[in-house]
Amino acid sequence: MNEIKKLAMVPMISGMLLLSLNGVAQTISQISDSFTKYYQGTVQEKIFVHTDKSAYMTGEILWFKAYNVDATYHKPLGLSKVVYVDVLDNKQNAIIQTKIEIKNGLGSGSVYIPVSASNGNYKLRAYTNWMKNFSPDYYFEKNITIINPLKSPEAITKAQSPGYDVQFFPEGGNLVAGISSKVAFKLTASDATGLSECRGFIVDQKHDTVARFRPLKFGIGSFLFTPIAGNVYTAVIKSGNTPAVTKELPAVESRGYVMAVKDAGSTHVEITVKGAGVEAGELYLFVHTGQSVKAGMAAPFNSGAAIFTLDKAKLGEGVSHLTIFNSARQPVCERLYFKRPKQNLIIEASADQPSYTRRKKVSVDIAAKDFSGRVKPANLSMSVYKIDSLQNIDAGEIFSYLWLKSDLRGNIESPGYYFKNSDAEADTALDNLMLTQGWRRFQWDNVFGNKQAAFSFLPEYDGHLIAGKITNTQTGGIAKDVVAYLSVPGKRVQLYAAKSDSTGRLIFNTRQLYGPGEIVVQTNSERDTTYHIDILSPFSEQFAKSPILKFNLTRGMQSAIEERSLSTQVQNIYLGNKIKHFYEPQVDSSGFYTPL
């Protein structure tokens, strides 16, 4: 009789196991499907701008080339046809604004450095109209220097405080009592660079030291730390002879999860999740690179821990998001992981001579090859400039920007370092950098709720969009469902129409509208004359919080400034008509029809 009972229980246990496996697969599939559905209509762009140099005199021309690529696969993207470029001062005021046309993800242009500009560092940023729907932290940004030889430099003021800041980032997002955590930190000086020459220690409310730390690279480092429930922890940082700076660590949670990520050999990554005060059950790991789902798996959470083993081959190159969900599909931990991309292109350049005299023609041979030595097609840009006390070698190259800097927030110091070096120290520094991005608190409620992302700006995939707002001058209110007309007077007459929406907003979709000119916007004067129309600025009014490095003129720069100033004046006087020359684009002469 006992043998019969044992045999009867076998199919029941098998059925329960199959049901459990089906439930796990269904949960992973639901997370993946919700993520894909949320982002299926949300293409994201990345802009990179290559400037001819990074230091300019007033009166010079800043030349640049813009690259627009897909944010996930880094392939040229033809979604937007217009790129906006701003040059901002340290108060986020634009001293230069322009927009250029791009085709198949490529475009080039130039701007004139105004003679009224002050000495200092500025921020050059670039973005598309579609990118204005997302955080300005992901606009392209680059620091440039402008020197005005006709203006005296500002007096150097002494800092009244230590002038540096510290931030702490527990791995996974939280400190949980009784669980050992890796805590990353970032020490930033007043000039936005990492503070490496310092030391710090963690004390509790009794002033007992529980941990010590030093930065590894660029003011970034990490340390292991096991918090105790009810304790409050403070970091004390000392640098040189400056007064110590104190900063409280994030609060210690009595219950929650902590994750730890480490390389398990060259082929796998091990993710360990520990918890306190939480129920046993399944935990889920969801991995995505950009908008591409890479992996999803489950692990039982027993005895306060769960372990995931992730195959590196499944990860996308560059920055990946690793998110842990509990059995209720709630995100409980998150961190970033970086997989080094394979460099698919090697660029070789060689000049025909090792040195040249003045006015001697220079020939440069450029070849783009893969690792096997085969020549590959490539669209490139090259700049030639003099390296002196004003101009250093520009470290901002496209490879490290697209794969690393463009996916991270805040100022990333020397991103090229993480690609030029692949030793153990560089790997640790790269992992610390990922940790300092913290838990981004992705809005998973919107994803699981199938809420469509709301966008205020359309992609300019056909041409420049001119936005306006129409109001009724008699009532002072907005005017909806009113047809307005935009015309462009000149040799090539253009005419566009638009109807206002419920907010009084007008959008004119122009085509092949190039160069400076005048536009006229009006309603039908035979039917209505009581409307007022304002044309809205197309430039972004959102700004990233990344600071601009402080710039100080020194006596050692005097000779270089005098030489560059004289050269700029001669060039503007004798070559003013030729120095800024563009080929005019071929456009259709009709104001109502486009080329067939």
C-alpha cells in the first residue's frame, strides 16, 4: 500500500514542478514584453560633434562635423534632419546658437566666435528636436575655451571652502543592516575633476571608525562595509591642509536586498543577491543594453540569498542595466555593468613627409581597416591644429563617447582611459565608475502599466519644424482650430499652412529651408484679424547640471595669444570673403512642389 502511494505522488510532484517552471517563464516573459512594448516606439539618438580644435580666439570660426547614431547599436540614423548647436557660458546663457542640416546621420557646419565674448571656458552642446523629449544629461556636451585678447582676464578669487564634494553609492541601491555591501564613492573638486590625493574614513554616531577608503582613479573608489541596524554613519574626508569635509552615508534599511556583481572568469558574471527581513521566493534578473533585451532568468531566494550566473556572450557591448525583481515583480536592486566593445575599425594616417616648410603642400593618406587588415568604407573627419600653451590634444574622441560617456550622467573624466588600458586596475576603475551611477530608479510602474511615453517634441525627419503659439487679442485666451500661414519671401518663395491645436500651438513642417532669411506668419486677414502669433524658440531650455571647468589666463600664454590674435586679424582682413564658404544646396525652385 505504501509503494502505491509513493508511485501516485510522482506525477503530482512533476506537475507542480512543471507549473512552477511555467510560472517563472511567464513572469520573465511579461517583464520582457512590457519593456519591449514600452520602448517599441521610442527610438533614441546620440549626437557626437567633432570640432576642429578646443581653444579659439574671438573672431575665429569654429568648424565642426556632427554624427547622429542610434543609441543602442551606434549605427548612422536618418531620423532627424536638423541638429541644434549651443555654446553656453557658466550661467547657461547661450552666446552662440545655430542649427545645421544632417543627411543619413551626417552633417557639418561652422559658427563665428563673437568678438564680444569674454575669456573663459564654455560648453558646446548639440541635440535634435526629438532628444528634447529626454533628459538634457544625454545631450552631447564638450568644453571649449574662448580667449578675447581685447579683454582683461578676471581676477582670481580664493575659494572660501574646501571646494569639493563627495557622493556615496551602495551597490544595488541600498544599505541593509547586517549585510556586507560594496559602497562606491566619488570625490569631486571645485573644478569638476576627481580629487585623488585624499583619504577618508567612516564613523558611527559614537565616533568609532568602521571603514577607511582612498580613491583609486579620478576621485572614484569603493570599499566594503557592513552596516548595523540603528546606527548612523558619517564619512570624513581630508585632502592636504584643507579642513575636513563630512558627509552622511545613505540611511541604513532594516529590510531589503543587496546585490553584488563580480566576474566569474572570462566568460561569466556572477550576481549574488542577499536580503534581510524579506520573504523567501523567486527572484528575477532582467538585463538590457540600451533598448535591447539581453537576458532574463530566475533563481530561488532561500536562506537569505540567491545567485545568478550570467553568460557574458548574452550581454550587449557597452553599458548594460542589471535589475533584480522580487516575486511581486517589484524592482529591488539595480546597477550598471560594462562589457568592453570590440574595436572593429583601425584608422591609419600617414603624411608624405616628416616635416614641412611654410606654404608647403601636405598630403595625408588615411585608411580604415578591420583587424584582418581589410580596407573598410568609413566616413571620417580630420582636424589639424597647432599644439601650444592654449591648445592641448583634444581627448574627446567618438569611440569612448558613444560606448561610455553618452550612457552615463554627470562629468566623466578621461573616458578614453578605460579603453586604452585593460589591466586589473583599469578594470576595477571601470567597475567603480559603473557603481557611481547608482540606482537610476527607472519608472517600471509606467512599463508594467503599459503607459505610453508622452512626447512634447516631434522628430524633424522631413525638415525644420517651426513652432508657434496663437492667442486671441480680444479675449487674451488661446485660439484653437485656427489656420495660419507661414511664408518665406525671396527668390525662392515658400508657403506653409498649419492649424492650431487645443493649446493654441502651431507647427509648420518646412522643407529645404536653408540659410538666414525672413519669415512671415499670419492668419487669413479677410476672415480674422484679432489673433496674435508668437514664434517659439527651437533651442532647448533644459540644461544638464555638469559644471564648466574654470579657466585662468597665465603669463606663459602671452606669446601664443599674441601670435594667434595677429593671425586671426590678418585672416579676417585679407580672406574674410573666402574663409567661411559653403556650397549652396540644390533645392527645388518651386514654392509648392518638391523634386520628384
